[in-house]
Amino acid sequence: MDISGDIPVLTTPQMVEVDRLMIEEYQIELIQMMENAGRNLAELARRDLGGLVVGKSIALLCGAGNNGGGGLVAARHLHNWGANVSLILAFDSSRLKEIPAHQWRILMQMGLDSNKEPDLPKADLILDALIGYGLSGDPRQPVAGWIEKANKAGRPILALDAPSGLDTTSGIPGNPCIKAAATLTLALPKMGLLTREAKDYVGDLYLADISVPPGLYQHLGVEVPNLFEKDTILKVC
């Protein structure tokens, strides 16, 4: 369903504070938020592919941070639902942060840790989980190379939280920047996703529930309606 009416947007520093309060004040651990993000990413991929992923070829591009961890969660769910999942880590697995490393170990047990490069031009869908909202400056190698390969593949791209390479505060795309057909952002839209400069890179913008308590937003002075009363994924624009 589409969101009707105006909804609040967050600056990047506000989103950092949301994440901090979730963990430190509400005891909602990062692994829980990551699971919610990745599960919703997998679900939106399933919807984009007509409601079934059995036999579909889905390529995931994952970075070493928490955004990449969400991609790894999505890989698990999509594999469980019958998709032919291929994934690449932009960095050696030794560089994964603690919680993404946990997700990687799960995939190793499932046999999904192959380092074989995905055939991006033959994918039914590419999932971009390379960089989240913490980007500063242009993407660097090896991430920049994967962004360029994804864009050149000519296949639809679904980005997690923000297209990799986009500044979520200014909305200015870096060089390079993922050109997504759709973006699934988390909690609330980041300001930069709604700028004119970002439109061609964000594509259709969706919002996913990661279980932020209403009181947390009230603490920040942000009034948020009950957005997810009917669905955990909503179309923004």
C-alpha cells in the first residue's frame, strides 16, 4: 500500500541517534534490527518478482558493515524460499563487523558462502547492500567497482536503506552511485532520499518496519503516525 499524506523524514545524524537509542535505551539489539531489515528486503524482492522466488536468480552485493549484514539475512530467507542465490562480499570476510560476521557464519553452514562472482547480467534481480547511510565521500574500491558492474548489468536493482554511493543527507549521488529501480529504506525516510538529485538513483521508495518504539521518536521530538498497522513494507513514492 502507498503511504497517504506526509510522513516525517530524518537527517542522517537523527538516524544515528535512533539506532543508538534502540540499542542503549530500549535494549533492542542490532541483530534484531538486522533481521528485520533483511527479512523485509527479502520480502520486497519476492513481491517485485511476482510473489514467488522459486527458481529465480538473485544476486546480492554485500559490504562489510551493518548494511551488508542485512543483505546476508536477505540471502538466507531468499534461499529458504527457493531462489537461486549468489552473493559476493566486497571485502574479505575477516573485515566483517561482529554481527554481520555472525550472519556470514550462518550462510557458511548453509553452503552459501561461495566466492564465485555472480553473473549479474543474468540475474532476475540484484540486491544492493554495499553501503548504508554512513557514507562519507565517493565510494572507494572495491565497492566502487561492484557499483559500476551492477549498473552496467542492465538488470533491476533493489537497494537496502539507500543506493550505495548516495549521500543520505544532501541527496547528492557520489561517483559512482547505484541506480536502483527501488530502494527499501528503514524506520523513516532519510532526507536525502527525497531530493530531486536523488530521484533517478533511488527509484521507487519503500519504507520498512524495523520495530522502532513510538516513544523513541517522541523522545526525539518527531511525531510519527502508526505507519505499519497493516503492513511492514509501505510505498512512499
